[in-house]
Amino acid sequence: MKVAFIAAEIVPFSKTGGLADVSSAIPKALSDLGHDVIVITPLYKSIDTEKNEIKLVSENNLAKVGEKEEVFDLYLSHIPKSKVPVYFVKNHYLYREGVYVDTDGIDYKDSPMRFITFTKAVFKILENLEFSPDIIHANDWHTGLLPFYLRTEYSDKDLFKRTKTIYTIHNIGYQGTYPFESVKDANIPDLYFNEDLLGFNNKLNFMKAGIVYSTIVSTVSSKYAEEIQTKKFGFGLEKIIKTRKDDLYGIVHGVDLTIWSPKTDSLLVKNYDSRNLKGKAECKSYLQGKLNLEINDKPILGIITRLATQKGLYLILRKFDELMKLNVQIILLGTGDKTLETQFKKKEKQYPDDSSINIMFDNVLAHQIEAASDMFLMPSEYEPCGLNQIYSMIYGTVPVVRKTGGLSDTVQDFDPKTKEGYGFVFEKSTQKDFLKAVKRAVELYYEEPNTWKKLTKRIMELDFSWKKVAKKWQKVYEKALAKR
Ligand code: ADP
């Protein structure tokens, strides 16, 4: 199959969250299965073109956006350790320091026009390359208008005659809802703005466009596929999702083991595997030293996250004092909400020897926390797939998670009788239930070290490789191709 995979962020070039990890992993895994995959993404100012060996292909290409011809330069590199070409669109709308927000964390006001321009450039690139895709795979709100344009403006073009679209929802909490006025330069005919098509409470909704116009809709866990059909998790799009429920699939992500494996991770001071956990202990004392924590055997509770309400971080904040009483250390890495940042920093002041709050985006530290921690906290209110609980398991770090979305699909609750399970799962988003789950974990750590060790080894041996997942994607692509 010929596949064009389109996303706003792609590791190792750009990243704000999980979308970036999987936008490089899915194309790579599909290419490993023998498919002809190309990736197209924006070029941001923050991308180091030299380090990433990104080369100029052509200048002054034109993409028609409304009445205007938008000029863009085309660049090319590859997904590391693969044959997959990555094309970059450089245009004044896109070429900014951040992906979605400026250096002060403020949303770019012209994001709707930025991503429409990107979308139109994608079509132009495919035309220039004469790349006739079987599948265009669009992701999240930024590329929601791709299936729309394919079915309208580009429907007569020979190049796209047999093209089908997959639209993947990575997080329905971010829909790209903007006043119609904000896209007036795109000249989308008014008739499309009605509430059955692109309109949503009298605004343009990018994600809705993706859902309405794509051949197949997918999301990133089977639990989340159910959840987004409900009022609580659908953020207003539940009805529209339900209309597509026969074409809706939920596939949990795999892990790129060339990046996330304690056996080979070059960002760790010591590598280790399930048969020899000594390296993990070294990673722990190294990180305690690096972050000026007391070097001791207390279990480390790791947290790596966008500081957003979705992530259930108030549960951690409100129970911080009681967590510390359990004789643990807490290491947090995250950026985002300013109130959360300040409140967590206050807690660090209270417990300087046993807590380390790192307000930054730091990939090296993220890997080191995964390796050094004993437990990993994800008390999310909702979590479409979640990657860190999976990375944690691979690194022998026991996840404590709320039973939602991908967390529910991937973490089986530990049963004290049978000693089976992969982590500690709680149902309700309450402080009480959260604390209870952490307590269960910490108690097992202190009171049954052998059971703990076995649990650690067991989760490290689970199979989260992309190979298995890629076959599921292939099936979904085949389903799309079979559709009229
Ligand atoms: P989401 O996409 O909702 O942010 P995921 O769990 O799917 O959540 O993916 C988050 C990804 O971003 C993980 O790879 C995680 O390690 C990374 N990440 C999040 N915050 C940071 C940070 N402050 N520094 C480094 N990596 C981070």
C-alpha cells in the first residue's frame, strides 16, 4: 500500500506529547511490513535542520489557500533507522518557535490558518511527487480538514481517485474549534459551515470535519473508543462519533524499542534487563544524586506529564503530604498550567530531600526518571492511550493508574491473592481511591520485596512491540480500501 501519514509533530524533529512518538513509530512499523510510506509535517523554527540532516528539496512551491497562493519550501529527511522519508513544509504560518504555542505558552491565534495552509501544502506535495496514496492517514484536529478537502476540492483529481482516509483521534479534548471568521482567508464555501458538516455550535470544528469526512475513524485504545461515545468523554462530539461507530476502531500504541528500552537506552547511566535489575538500582541512585535527593531505598514515585487538568494532577497535589508520609520520594517532570507549576514547586520546598519538581521539557530526564522510579503515577481523568504507563512497564516501573482509556486497556490490576497483574488500578477520580491505590503499591514494595521483584520482571517482559500493532493498522487500512 502507498500511505501518506500526516501529523503536526513527529519525533525526533518536534514533540509536545504522545502524538509525536507515534507519528514516527506507526509509519516506521508499516514500512517494516513492506508498505510504501511517506510522512509530511511542518518545519518549525525550533527544529535543528543540521543535526537532523534535513535538506532543502525545492523552494517557492505554491499551495492555493483561498484566493492566495501560499509560498512554501519543501525539505526532506528520514525517520531514523528506517527508509521512511519525512517531508517538511516551511511556510511563514508554520515556521515559528513552537508547535502550537509561543515561548510564553500562549496559543498562536492564527492556528486555524496555519494548519489549513499546511493541509493545502500536503496536497500540493503529493501532486508534485506524483504520489498517489491508497491511504492518507490524518491525525488530531490539526489535520482534520484533510479528509474534507479530499472529498470536496480534490475529489475529481486522478491522483486521488482511489485514495481512502483514516482519521485518528489522539485526544478528543482538543478539537480545534474556531470562529468561522478565523478561516475567512481559506474561502471555505458557507454551505459547509452548517451543523451537519463542519459547523459545531456556530463555529468551525476541525476534528468534526475529520470524523465526518474520513473513510474510517480510529482512536488509540478500545476503551477510549467506547468512552468518546459518551457525554462525559465526548466533549460534545459524542453524537457525531456514534454516527460513525461501525467505522470506528481503537488500537493501542506500541513502543519504539529502539528509543525506549532499558537494555539499550543510551540516555541511562547503566543499562539493565529483566534478568539483571542491578542497573536499575544504579539508575536510581544516580538520579537521586543528580536531583539532590537523599540517596536511600525509599520507593520513587515518578511523574512525567503535560501539566493539564486532564492528567488528574490535583489528586497528587492534594494528597502530597499524605504521600510523603508513606515514606516515598516524588520526582515530577512537566510543563504547562502555571498554577500547577507553582503549587508543585511549593511542595518541593516543603520536602527538599524527598521531592524534586522539574518544570521543563527534558527528554533525557524523562528517560532517566522512567528507569530510576519504582512506581509511576498516572491518575488521569481521561487518557486516550497514554504512553508513559507503557514505557514504565518496559523499564520495570510499576504503574499506578486510573481505570480509563488506554490505561485501562494496558494495566491489569494487581491481585494480592493470585499475585497476578501489572500495576495498581483505581476506578474513581477521588483523592481517597487514588491514595488507596498508591498505598497498596507502597505496602507491597516494603512488605513483600520478592513479590515486588517478580511483578517488576513480569511487566518488563510484556510485548509492546510495534510489529504486532502494525498488523492491526494494516487490517484497518485494508478495511478502508474495501469501502466504496
Ligand atoms: P499526552 O500525549 O497526552 O501528552 P502521552 O502519555 O500519550 O500523553 O505522551 C506523553 C509523551 O510526552 C511521553 O513520551 C512523555 O515522556 C513525554 N513528555 C511529557 N512531558 C514531558 C516533559 N516535560 N519532558 C519530557 N518528555 C515529556
